[in-house]
Amino acid sequence: MNLPFYIARRYLFSKKKHNAINIISAVSMCGVALATLSLVCTLSVFNGFQEMVASFFTAFDPELKILPREGKVFDPDDLPVAQVRALPEVAVCTQTLEENAMVQYKERQAMVVLKGVEDNFTQLTAIDSLLYGTGRFLLHDADVDYAVLGAELVSELGTGLQFVDPLKVYAPKRTARVNMTNPSASFNRDYLFSPGVVFMVNQSQYDARYILTSLAFARRLFDYEHEVTALELKLKPGTGTAAFQKKITRLLGDKYIVQNRYEQQADVFRIMEIEKFISYLFLTFILAVACFNVVGSLSMLILDKSEDAATLRSLGADNKLIARIFLFEGRLISLLGAVAGILLGVLLCALQQRFGFISLGNGSGTFVVDAYPVSVHLTDVLLILATVIAVGFLSVWYPVRYLTRRLSLHSESLPK
């Protein structure tokens, strides 16, 4: 049996000469538990928001997106599109063309991202689940082209769900020089009509900027014949996205980039990861302060058990063994506080997931979700446990060695 650990365990749960030591030890353990609980809950809330944002992107972005490594557009004839479509893992493949444009409705104007898509776009994404209005998702018919606007852009332009006047769309001529005497001659102008629906992703970068229309209209407006900005893919159910991404990357070579959904929104998720990491650092600092409270309880325990230490020395124990006893004592306090904090944090997150008792705002439906979203990840729990153990162990190491050394010097100076 490990003698220092056995004695430290007895000290932890036994009654001390002074009740204040028991109280301070309990308070120290509660402080560690509370800091650990805060870490679990905070990181889980960040996970919940990240998964919520990812679910919004999932309904609009494709599973995989093929982009040119250099330049903005590429000719799909240079890429083996037919070979990509024929791959057994591919369920839907569509070409898209995105470019900036200016739109005007009556007296209001806005800069937008015009995205031209093929007719099978509804099969590629779950766009139907994002539509609002009395019409249907329609890109063109025999006479006109249609525009499906983001909800915030509709509000900015004042078009309403079913605008009566056509939407004017302007884009600079790609191959012409700017005519300073007649600047309007340097722009292509065309018109889009409303199918009676708008989309809402609940993300401003889409809802306030994007317009979906037909690929033919986008090519005509931006002076392209066959070029596209991306080839977007939907995979068949059961296909491993990561494995297929590597496979198609090898097939296409170095001229093209293949991105999954998270890579398409890398900036957004990178910002969220940075915010999560900064919160982790701040809470770890608070945890360190809580762990230093353990030093106070150990200091009082060392003084309380000075007679026991003297007895152990008489039996042959050295300073190293006595120091290990109190090191184990501090580590047990930190470990028990960490386990209690993790269990309470996971329980609190489970209750929040089930009942949502901590709401966003006043619960009036102003936000996308009524309550804080939470998601507990095992990797976060293991990281928190390792952090608490490391901080707790380091915080007591030097103080315990210093105090036991001073105690030893004091006992040696006493008259025999």
C-alpha cells in the first residue's frame, strides 16, 4: 500500500483538532468544483452555438464544393465533370456562378452576391426548408428569370414577398473599359422578377446579401459563356465525407480545391474556436486562484499535524515522505473538486438541453433559439479534467515542500 496516500486519505476525511480546518478544506474543494463546473458549462455552450450555426449552414451549403486553386472562375470543360457526376458516391452535382452585383428596387439600392444555380439546386440543398411565402422556388420560365432574395435583403430594399416592379440588376462589363463620359454604358443591366418566396438562413451573411437566380442569367449578366465559380456536390447517404473528399482531391489534382461544409465557413468557425479558447484561458486563471485556496487549508493542516510529522520522523520517515503526504492531501482536494464539478456541470448541461430553463433574452422569440444551446463533448471533459489536475498539482507542489521544510527546521531547533 502507498503509505503517503493512505495517510493523506485518512487526514482528508478524519476530524481535525480545529473545525476551521475541515471548513476551509471543504470551501477549497467547493471553489475548485465551482471553477470546474464553469469550465464545463461555458465550453458546452460554445459547442452548442457552434453546432447550431453549423445546422444553419447545412441547409444552404453543399456537402462538398470544388473551387479553382487559382483565379475566380474555371471552365467546367477543363474539369472532368462527367467523370465526377458518374462517381457512385455522388447523388447530385450542380454548377454555380457567384459574383458581386448592385440591385435597385424603386429608389433603394444594395450591393449583393448574385448566385446563379442550376435547376437541380433544390436536390442539392435543403433550400425548401428555408423558404417563406406563398410561391415556390423558381429560377426561370420561358419568358423571365426569377430572384429568390434573403429575408434581410427584402427588408432593406422594401420589395415585400411578392414585388410588383422588376428588380434591376447591374454588373460592370467584364471586357469593356470604363466610359467616363457615359459611365452607365460600362454596366450590364438586366431584370429579375419574384417567384413569391424568400429564404431565411438566420445568418446575416446570407440573408442580407444573397440572391439566388438561374445560372444562365448570371452568365449573361457577368459576360461569361461556360465558366463557373464552383461545382457543388451532394453525396449519397452513408458516404463518408472525409474519405470521399480525399478521393476526389486525388482525382482532380492540384488545380482544384475540395472543401467540406466547415472549410467553406472556415472564418466563422475559426472565430468561434478563438472565442472558446480565450474563455478557456480566463476560466483556467480563475481555477488557478481557486486552487491556491487549497494552499491555505494545507498550511493549517501541516501545523495541525506537526506532532504526527514529528512521530513519523522518529519512526524513520524523512522530509520527502512527509511532503508527499501533504502533496497527496492537496491533490485529493483538487481531484475530488474536479470530479464533483464535472459531474455537476454535465448534469446542469443535461437539464438545460432537456428543459432549457436558462433562456436567451426574455424568451419572447426574438432570437433564433429560446434557450442557450449546449453540447457536452468528451474531449472537452477530458481537457478540463487534465487542466484541473495539472493546475491543482502545480499550485500545491512548491508551498507544501516549503512548509514541510520549515516545519522540519523548526522541529530540529527544538530542545531534545
